[in-house]
Amino acid sequence: MVQRFEPRFATGRAPAQTQAEVDAGLRSFMLRIYNYMTGGVLLTGIMAMLTYRVPAMQEMLYNIVLTPSGPAIAGMTGLGWIVTFAPLGFVLVMSFGINKLSASAAQGLFWAFSAVMGLSLSSIFFTYTGVSIARTFFVTAATFGALSIYGYSTKRNLTAMGKFLFMGLIGMLIAMVVNIFIGSSMMDFIISAAGVLIFAGLTAYDTQRLKNLYFQIGGNGEASPSTPSWGP
């Protein structure tokens, strides 16, 4: 039997609030979060593009060679390897230590993560065309939107699924690190397929968790910028 889930009864929503007030407050709360996410994505894109366009930034991260089709990456510098693995470190810190951070520290960590993620993703501009990157971005954005709507509207409790998916995410990250040294194309394909499924599930799970967070903080939409949510 599918478990039915209603956050208004699972948490401490103030009974004095009308349904219209709750709906308006929840929309404002989620909008604030999506604004932060949009800002983070923009910062990631800007940092990736700057790295691709500015030779000095390229040389800090990559060993660049010139080919008939343009510059290409022949290898990574020491700093490049650090930047490659840095997002994993951010994820672990934000997942397991977020409750110990102040609001300002958590926000600073989020923006730093977004910037470093842009540096680590800059290599895609050396491999794929701008059209391919744009197409992938819009498909990903549409998929994220659909899954987020599902997580927002479903009555099914996704808590158990979230814990399972987070363990899968850790396993996938470990496999990615191992495959850097193995170089298996089959493992690369499996990791890519698993990543799509894991992040699809986490999108729905995290949307529901953020919705529940609104009720747990008593319907205070102003708290959203200082209550980021990562981890299981």
C-alpha cells in the first residue's frame, strides 16, 4: 500500500492560518529557494564560460594544446585536479555539517560551491559545441521542473527513497573517482545512467523535503534563505 503523506498534519502548522495564507506563504518560500538555485546556476555558467574564454584561467587548470579544430585539453594541472574533486568535498560538508553552520556561512558555502562547480565543468566547452550544451541544459531544466512539480504535489512519503538515493549518490561518486584511474567506457556509461536516475529521484525528494521544511518552521517563509537543505 502506498503511504499517504500530508505535511500539514505531520508538522506544527499554526491552526490560525487560513489555507490561502498557507498556500501564499509556501509559494513565497519555494520561490525564494528557486531564486537562490537560479543564481547558483548562473554563477556556475559564468565561471565555466570565463574559464573557457580567458587563457590565464585555462592555463591554471588545464594543459592546453592547439589543434586544427581549436584548443583542446591534453591534461590537467595540480590545481585542475583539486578543482575536479572540490565539488565532492563541498557536497560532503554541506550534507553532514550544514546544521552546524550559521546562515551566512551556509550561504557563502553555497556560492563558493556554485563557483567551483563552474570551474570543474568548464572542460565541457572544449568537448561539445555551444548548441549541444544549450540543448542539454534546456532538456535538463525541463526534466527538473517536471520532477520538482511531482515532488511538490505528490502525497506519497518520499523519505525512505531519499535515504536510499543518497547512499546511491555516494556510491556513484566513489565509482567516478575509481573510473578516473581505470578509464572504463562501460563503467562511464553505467555511472551516467545511474546518475540520471539518482538525481531524478533526489529532485522529487528534495522538493518534498523543502515543502515539509516550510511547515516545520511554522510557515515562516522569511526563513528560507537561511535554511538551505542538503543531504539525506
